Amino acid sequence: MHSEPPTKTHREPHRDPHCDPHDDVHDSAAELRTALQDHGITLPSLGVDLPGFAGAYGVPLVALGNCNAATARRLADALRKAAPR
């Protein structure tokens, strides 16, 4: 099976399709927290949406939470810089 090598700007972590989605959501939140910190951005409320574990939806969610206006601007700027042109 041939696949493209990861680029320098973005490497998708290997995901086991059989992994527990509850573990995956915690890992995903941690990865996002680290990636944001790499850009000097902290979302204090970032975490796992606990009601998602009990709901009928069936897929645990990452809760991005709240941030102040300055953090929102930094996040928007980082996303604009990372967006392909």
C-alpha cells in the first residue's frame, strides 16, 4: 500500500480505526492543546465534553470552550497563516 509522506507543515497522527473513541477524544484534545500552545495560544476551557459520553449522539466531542477577544484574534491569525493559499 502506497501513501504520500507527511508534509513538513502537517503530520496527521496515526489513528487505529479500532481504538476506543473515548480514548481518542482525550488524545485529540491533548493534541489540540499542544498545537495551540505551539502558537502561544491557550484555550482555558478546552477539554472533553462530558455530556457527550452520556448522550444518544454516541460520539464523544472535544469542547473548545470560551476565550477572550485577544485569544480569539490570535487563533484566527494562526489559522489564516496555516491556511493553504
